[in-house]
Amino acid sequence: MRILGIETSCDETGVALYDSERGLLEHALFSQVDLHADYGGVVPELASRDHVRKLLPLVRQVMERSGTAPADLDGIAYTAGPGLVGALMVGACAGRALAYGWDVPAVEIHHMEGHLLAPMLEENPPAFPFVALLVSGGHTQLVDVRGLGEYELLGESLDDAAGEAFDKAAKMLDLDYPGGPRLAALAEKGDPSRFTFPRPMTDRPGLDFSFSGLKTYTLTTVRDNALEDGLPDEQTCADIAAAFQEAVVDTLVIKCRRALKATGRKTLVVAGGVSANKLLRERLEAALAKEGATACYPRHEFCTDNGAMIAYAGYLRLKAGQRADLGVEVRPRWPMTELQGGLAG
Ligand code: ATP
Ligand code: MG
Ligand code: FE
């Protein structure tokens, strides 16, 4: 089977072709980071308009580069939620229309299921069941994954997502958007022991998270150490970044260990933008080794949004017989636990 995948839920236009015999054939991504940089965050209307501009050229590009004709396709998968409604509409309308025009089935994909399945595009892919830590710009969730669409939410953030906390802390340190990777780079020059940040909600049982307190703690520390221009000196900024990153990573690792213990699973899948974080991977590796468990991640470029994960999720769901009807429907909010499970492999 050969599936075209389309992702437009936020500020990345992603398109890819997955072939069940040959694996990932092509993928193309256009990031709108520069478009939104001046605003310090994603501007929904600008995002939608840019998806309109970029999507079809990217579809043409992956089709041409892989020598794929419409008649070679067995289906089209597009992200139907969660995300920005206008941005989702662009990918969903285009995906549904192309599938209709080319006479192939279409399938709606949940963006977080895409993230969750992304590690399956790598060598030694994880096998069901496993525990997944989804850490992205909009989500921080621990999920018990028994199979495709068989998801039990074990815990989630009660306020900010981990990626969002990284972005907000980065803003306080005057780093450009998206701040997560920039804060991580700055933290490498810092001394993580100079400041000690709290590890929210780790002192009581449970698998939920809270990151908004860490944000306040960061702001207070920045203010207490600020010079005349409102920012601490360079080394202090790096030390704050290091302390912040330590606190987030430590918190995530503690909850992952707890989730593995509670479920008895031996595999942890980590996906979403924050799964690219080097310290998180190092610390998880060390912690899981002690428990005889292993962690699986997407390759670096598939941690954040991309079309490859949507094409792959689409392949699994189309293979299992799922089809979208002709109406175009997107869901800005869409709990992953509502997805259809119990599908035939
Ligand atoms: P969602 O998937 O929840 O809808 P999203 O699609 O915006 O949100 P992703 O594209 O998966 O999120 O990830 C982007 C987030 O990952 C941003 O918040 C970004 O700062 C963060 N991020 C990316 N790389 C790193 C890193 N190395 N360290 C920490 N955070 C990172
Ligand atoms: Mg993004
Ligand atoms: Fe995402």
C-alpha cells in the first residue's frame, strides 16, 4: 500500500509518502517559524493562509521525487485534529478533495496518534503494548497503549504542556520563538546546581503534571537576578536555563518510571517536540536501564510535526479498514481516548 500523508494542524506544512513494502519514500516539510517569529507565537490566520500557499506544491514535490502517480496511491491520510481550526481545514479539505478526485479512500488522523506512532518509522520499532510519554507544544500525557486506537490516559498536565513551558521560560530569557531548542542549547553552558527549581507534583502519588508553577519560579528567578536592562548576565541566564531544564526533565523521568511500574510495561515510547531534548533522552536511558526497560524515540526531525507520521498512521488505519466519509470535519479539540480501537490488524 502507498499512502500520502498531510499534516497542517499548526505551523508546519508536512507531506509524505509511506509505502508498506519500501518504507518512507519521501517527505517534505515547510516550517512557518520565520512567519510567526515577530509575533512570539503562532498567528492562526497567517498559519492557515501559508498552508494554502505551500501544501499543493509540497504534494507535487513528494509525488514527483518518488515517481508516484495518483494511480499508484492506495489512500490519503490527513490530520483532522486537534489543532488550529483554520489550519486543520486547509489540510483536510485538500486531502479529502484529492482523494475524491483520484478515487482513493481518505482517512482522518489524530495528530497525537501520529506523534505516538512516529517511532515505528525507525529501526527496531516498538511493539504494542507500551507506555507513551507525549511531550509537545500543546500536550503532556502519559498513555497506556495496548494497540492501535486502544489508549488509556494515565496522566496529563493540569495546566501548561512541557513544550509550552519551555517556550515561555525561553521568552523570559529573551530567546526567540520557538524557544524550547534554544533554551536547551543555552542550558548546556549553564551550571544546573546554582539554582534549584521545584519538581511539581512529584511528592504525591499520581501521574498528572503541572508546569505553570515552574514558569512563575523562572520569572521570579530572572527578576531577582536582573541587571538594569531587565535580564540577568549571560552566565546567570544559562544557569537559570539549566536549572529549569533539570526540573522539567527530572519531573518527566519520575512520572515515566511510575507509569512503567504501575502498568508493568517494559517499553516506553517518547514522542512530540520535547522528545528531541538531549538531556531528557540521557536521563530516561539511565533511569530505564535500572528497570530493565527500554525507550524508543522518533528520529530527531520527526519529533516535531511532520507528514511522515500522518502517512504512517494513515497506512495502519486504512489497512484496518477505516475510511473517512465525504464530508470534511475537523476537531480542534479531540481526546485521543475517543479514537476507534479494536481494529483488525
Ligand atoms: P501538539 O503536538 O501538542 O499539537 P505542537 O505540534 O505545536 O503541539 P510539536 O511540534 O510536537 O508541538 O513540538 C514543538 C514543541 O517542542 C515546542 O514547544 C518546542 O519548544 C519543543 N521542543 C522542540 N525541541 C526541543 C528541545 N530540544 N528541548 C525542549 N523542547 C523542545
Ligand atoms: Mg510547530
Ligand atoms: Fe505536534
